[in-house]
Amino acid sequence: MRITTVGLDADDTLWHNETIFRLSQDRFRALLAEYADEVTSSARLADVEARNLRLYGYGVKGFTLSMIETAMELTGGDPPGRLVAEILAAGREMLAHPVEPLPGVDAALAELSETHRLVLITKGDLLHQEQKLAASGLGDLFAAVEIVSEKTPETYARVFERHGSGADRSAMAGNSVKSDVLAALDAGGWAAWIPYPITWAHEEAPPPQGHPRFAQLATISELPAWVRALG
């Protein structure tokens, strides 16, 4: 059965994201050094982030709020104003960070867009994701953009029905096994895992073994050939 639609993840699939978060986490630990050691501040921030996901969702703004909340906990509820100002500055710098497509992205998407409908399917803050897509210069290659709160099998079934010929004639590609691979496979689609050097703990999951609709690719440059082979 020919694949008609290809879904693409954004962060850490098309451009860097987790690397920027890690740099901000390093900065946060340095700011809190007089109140907690690195292990403690990292663990507390991770706990606060996980707790707040259902309230703030994914993205820099929710992460910044979680850093402020963690700072409040580690300082006994009374963080110095300069500390809060530094955290807010870190968040603003993350939002303003330049967006540059990862190697091979431009060529792979241009090739795929000639024969398939491309749909950007990403989690995160609506405004920031739209800004990053515009800054990337890749926007014209996509037939549709879906910015969702979570990537579930139901999400993929709905998106691929809306913008394609159903999940069974669609493929999803991304760096997260949990969100981009397992959920897409459970929806009845195909999935390609393109690992990024760093994976956020919340997105970690073992890749499927021996699944007939799954492939692991070394780079996004291999995606067009894999999609063609499905047809």
C-alpha cells in the first residue's frame, strides 16, 4: 500500500532543541549552587517539570516556570530577586535562540514534498513552535501543521485522517521512540526513529523489536528512500 502522507516531528528532528534545554539546566544549577548541589537541584527540577507537564504542557515557557518553582523550593520559598531575574533571562534567551535546520533536513524534506503530503506534528507552545518553523525556512514544504498537547495513537489517527488517507497510509518520523514511534505504530501507521544524541528523560522508551512497520534510520537523509521503499 503506497504511503501518501509523512508526518515529521520538529524539535531534535528538524532542528536542535534538547541541547538548548541542557545548557539552560547547566546555568540553572550554577545559579542555585549556594543552595543545593548539582545532583539535588537537577533531581528537584526534573520532579517539578514532571509534575507541571499536565498544567503547563511542553515548551520553554513551562520549563521556565518550573525553574522558578524549583528555585522557590530550594531557597525555602524566598528566592532573591536577582535569581528570579536570571531564570527569566535564561527563558527569554531560549525563546530567542536561532533556529537552524539539522544537516540533511532541507534536502530530505524537499525531496519528500515532491511526492508526499508533509505534515508537521509537534508538541509545545503554539506561538514558539510557529516562530521556530517560520525561522527555519521550512514552512512552505508542509501541507499542514499540527501543534498538539500530546502525541497519542488517537492524535495520529485524527491527524492522518484529516490531512491524509488514514494512518495505514501514513508514516511518522522523529527522534522520540515514545511519542514519534510507538504512538504512531499503535495508530496503525508506519514509523521511523531518527535518534538525536540527547533524549529528554520523559521521552525515553525502548524501540520496538522486529516490528514490520518500524525502521531506525541513521539520519534524516535516509528518510526519502525508506518512504519510497514502503510503496
